[in-house]
Amino acid sequence: MDIDDVFKQRQSIRKFTNQPIEQNKIEALKEALQMAPSSKANFPCQFYFVKDPAIIQQLAQSKPHGATFLKDAPFVIVFTADPKISDVWIEDTSIATTYAMLQITNLGLGGCWVQIRNRSYDENTPSEEYVKSVLHIQSDMKVLSFLAVGYPAEILNGGQKNIFSNIIHIG
């Protein structure tokens, strides 16, 4: 798929088939993440590839709203970073998440970004701390997001985008 097609076809998919993701597609996702740029080439990001359904079930409970659909995803990528390596870890991790989202579309898969940073598992526990405990992530790492990945069980608007002419300003 050329890049324009990837942009046009990418959409947030929250319903997946049971079809497992082939290893060559997982390898392509790894490669895309390794190619993602980083400020000053500091590369603060680390990625957790989760295929275990029991762990995915736990991740689906990471926040009361917006993560429950994960329970049906066959594969989840967890995006983390070390803030000691880069003060722009949020930007670097967001870029990596975007690279993965575009590669997912390119591979004929579907996915959806799940925000974890600044969200809560419950009244006393940030989502980030809950995720760290589930995946045994070092306490000094930051968890930004998840990306649910799978074969789409839904196609929304055939990938059609609403084009808003009022968001571009030329000066």
C-alpha cells in the first residue's frame, strides 16, 4: 500500500476477529518501531508485545472507560519510555505509536490507541501503576499508551475521513 492509501484507510478499530496475527506481521511491527525517530536520537522508548490472552484481559481493566474492548484483541503493544533518557519522551513515544498504527494499516490489520498516561485504574491507583504491576515494568519507566491490534471485525465508513478545510492555515 502506498503511504497515501495508508493515511486514507487508517481508522480506529475496536472489534477484532479471532484470527491470530502472523509472526511475519509482528516482525514488521517490530521493524517499524525500530525505525521511529527520536529527539536527538536518544530513543527512550521500550515496547511490550503482549499475546497472552490472560494478560490482555488484565490490561483491558486498566481504566474503567476506553480500555475494555482490549479483551477481544489478539495482540497488544504497550508503549513505555524512560524519562531520564529524554525530556520529550511523550513526543517520542507518541511518534512510535503513530508509526505502529500506520504499519498496522499497511499490513491489513486494524488497531486502536488507548491512552494510559494521566488515566486512573480506580480512585487510588493510576492506570500507569496498574499496568506496571501487570507487566512487571520498572518503576522509573512511564507508560503512555496501548495499541490494540488484530484483524478487523468491523469497517467503519470504509476508511473514509472527514476532511475539514478549516484546520489548515496558510500565512
